Amino acid sequence: EAQVTQNPRYLITVTGKKLTVTCSQNMNHEYMSWYRQDPGLGLRQIYYSMNVEVTDKGDVPEGYKVSRKEKRNFPLILESPSPNQTSLYFCASSLSAGTSYEQYFGPGTRLTVT
Amino acid sequence: KNQVEQSPQSLIILEGKNCTLQCNYTVSPFSNLRWYKQDTGRGPVSLTIMTFSENTKSNGRYTATLDADTKQSSLHITASQLSDSASYICVVSMNTGFQKLVFGTGTRLLVSP
């Protein structure tokens, strides 16, 4: 089944403890992206990647890192999480970075930082 | 400022009834407009994608319209079902050469038995 998977789905952690949220897609998509969703706000892009080893900042990149060593994986790294990073995170992928291509979203990771 | 505004914020309708959700945008340059359905605790799922030249696009009981002149879109749901209870998000893709999406905050729809 074609899908985007994220792990973990739920995570509670403490301020400053490094964590990684994994994202994997099995559709051979070139474009991958991370978003966060907060109450009352639309999804906001954190980072995106047009292909392997090509990543760039989105609208809210502060406090996050990403890497794209393989086409299928696009992990999101929080080196020193803070409470304001408590949010619902979505990974998405698209066949290409072109504007007409559909984005497929993962199931989400709910992160709580205390 | 590039913005997508949706109305109403929330809506309750009886099962079997129709409803229409609204989306206004001020995004430029425009590439296409998308409607997504997001079930509680799940990721958004695409319903329709419309380009500048498309006025209407249907996906089963979902029909989206686009007026590029007034920068308005609507999503009409026909003969609603309990499974239609979800948030519906209007998204505009910018014509920047690569995907840059501007998301609305969504309309939360509850279909009541």
C-alpha cells in the first residue's frame, strides 16, 4: 500500500532532550516536507526537500533540523525541544516538487514538550 | 500577505442534508487550489485540485468550485453522511516553480444523526 509513515505517533518528552521523528514513504517520491499544525493556525511548513541531499527552510524552521540521505526517509530532528514546539507534526511527500503535484500526508505525530 | 480564509469555522448539519463551505484567498502568484479532508487525529487527504482554468471539479458527493476573478472557492457536500464529519481545509498552491502551499485554518463539520 502506497503510504507515508511516521514514528512515533505520540511522544511526550522534557525540555532539552533531543528527539527524532522519522518519516518514510514507499512511493519513490522526490519531494518531502514537514509541517506543524497548531490550534487556530493553518499548517505551516518547517522544512522541505526536493531530492536526496537537497533540503531547505520553510516558514518556521527555528529549532528544527532535517536530513535527506535516502530518497524514502526524511527525519525531523529537535536538538533541544522547548514547550513551544508542542504541536501536531505531519510529514508529506509528492512525486515531484512541481506545483501541480498532489501531496500525500502521513498520519501525524503528536508531540508534547514539558 | 498571502492568506487563505475559510468560513464558517464550524458547522453542524443533519445527516442527509447538503452544505457549502467557503474559501477566500489572497495568494499570488496562483497555481492551483486544493481541498483536503482531515479526520480527527489523521493526516489531510486530498479531495480536489483545481487550476486557474477550472470552474468546477467533483469527487463523489464533493463538488468544488473556483472563481479565480473573485478569488473565491466553495466546497459543496451533497447528501451528507456521518463519515463526512471532519475538518475541511482549503489550500492554495503558489506558482513559484515548486510547491509552496498556503493553508486555511479549516472548517470543522459535524454531521449529526
